[in-house]
Amino acid sequence: MLTDILDLDTSQLKRSPRFYGFDSFLQLGKDITIHPAGKSKKSVVPGLQPSKPSIVFSSDTEELIRVVKKFDIVYSTIYDASPALLTRLNVAKRKAFVNISDILNKEGADRAQMMHRISRFLEFCRSYRVEVVFASMAKDEFGIRSPQEMADIFVQLGVNREQIRYSYSIINDVSWAGSG
């Protein structure tokens, strides 16, 4: 089951997830929560339902290392391939996160640099046996990219098409298992 995470009200979409090549969408804030690393889940979202998967994000790797066990998915906004972070993710059985918008919203040399960082990050994730969740985090309907379109981009980063499909499906494992 292929699922994408969107940063928009999914009830306002004109087309179904199937049109884009997905089985379902998760809406950020409704179906899945995202938190800055410096704040606890409860301080960010009062009354958070424990069954909702949660993403923690930060550019501070040390902060992410401290909070790995409290969240389901960890998003290093700078894609730091820190051995300490990846070891913690592996031991805690947490997933890393790649935001496709980090590539699509950049141009020229900035895009090339981001693609290099993500490629290196993914290579280290494979080495440390850390599963990676891919999501578009689209803010509007035009930002949604099909798994096929993403595969065309990620092949350039050393990810094969099966790995793309798998990365879009493992969010369902987190969704059904709930927060740990």
C-alpha cells in the first residue's frame, strides 16, 4: 500500500490518491504529527493521540539523538549522515525521513547540493540498516509527485524503484503500529 504525507487539507483535493499512483494520503497535523526537536510532543500538540505516528525534525543532530526514542520518524533537515544518529535510529527501530520538497523547491546549484546531501544520507542509511520514509510534503495539489516520478529522480541518487515503493509503503507500518 503506497502512502504519501501531504502538508495540505486532503479533503480539498480534486482527485483521489489513485490518480497520483497512491493508495492513500496522510494529512500532516491530522493523520500524522510533526514536532521540532526542542519541544516535547505534549507541549507542541496538547492531547496528542498516542496512536498517531509522529515525526521529529531539527537541523541539530545532537538534539535529534536525544529524542530518537520519543518519535516514530526522525527528519534531519540538513540530512546529516551522523554515525551516532543512524546507530540510534537502528537500535531504536525508528525510521529516517526524506522530504521530497527539499529537492523540488530548490533550483540550480542549491538543488544539486541538496541531492548530493540526500544521496550521501541514503547511502549511510543503507549502511546502518535504517529504513527511510519518503514523502512529498506537498503544500498544494501541484506538488504531489507519483512514485514513478520520484523513482525517476531517486534513481540518480542510487535508489532503485523497488526501494522507492518500499519507502512509500513503510509509513503504513508506523501508522498502524502507533507511536512507541
